[in-house]
Amino acid sequence: MKLDGEEVIAAPRERVWEALNDPEVLKACITGCESLEKTSDTSFEATVMAKVGPVRARFNGAVTLSELDPPNGYRITGEGKGGAAGFAKGGARITLSEADGGATRLAYEVDAQVGGKLAQIGSRLVDAAAKKYAGEFFEQFNAQVGAPSEAAPAEAAEAPSKGVPTAIWAGTLIVAVGALLYYLLAG
């Protein structure tokens, strides 16, 4: 499955970059995230409770960041396993650029695969779940990171979001990196 999209975050690029690398911010933004731990400067482990159609499962996953170009972007690769529910694995390219009003455009390109029961329920349900989780992630991320502060210009806090992405970030970070690979990640 290959997907791409973009979202405008009402915050300067440096702030968005920091938030994308902050486990506490990410955990607060990922629906169903039970734990998210930074295991090194370039890797995270997560546990996410996700529901995709009739399948509800706890996904355990790991993601790795590579091709780091602070604060412009990176590549995310990862895999999440949900026991009998199946797995999700893949990668995403995340690119940050300037947007109007001091905001940041977060663009992503995702290549992901799902297997097990997730693959059996059909791509429409998986796509719908991915949209839901990604939409919720960006709504929460924009609310947390885009909140007005002394460091951000007032007009950046007012920048509108440009739609809900269609990413399936690698399972919820795994299904929101892999869904943040997917999720972070992949999307």
C-alpha cells in the first residue's frame, strides 16, 4: 500500500521537529497509545491498542529513524505485531517545510504492508481506520504543538489544517509509525 499526503501544523518547523522526536508528545497524540519509549536517538518502541473494522488488538512495534536531516525530515521504518490480528510493516518519508504564516507543512510518503487478519478484512476497512487514526493524530498534534506560545508567532497559531491525510503509518503509529510510522511514523 502506497499513500501520501500533507498536513499544515500551526508551529515553526523547529518546534514541529522537536515534537516529532518527543515520545511524550507523540504518546499523547496517538489514539490508543499505551506506551511509547525512545530506545535510542533513532528508535522508538510502542504499544498501541487499535481497532480496524472487526479486529481489535494490541500492537507492539518498533520504528527506526534514518536519513535524518534536522529540521527538514527523515525516513521511518518499522514493524508492528498484533498477535493473531496480524502485523503491519513498512516505511515513510517525512518532509518538513515552511508554510504560510510561520506554520510548517508536514508531507509524507508511505509504503506499508499488512498481514494476518488485518489483510483479510479488506483494504477499505484498513484505509478507513488509517484515515481515522491519522486524522486524530494530526488533530491532537496540531493542538499540542500548534498551541500559541512566546516562541511562535500569533499568525502561526491561526494557520488552518489542510485536510485529513490518508496515510496508514506502520500499524497505528504502526496502525497511526507503524499509524506514526504509520505511523509516526507511516502514515
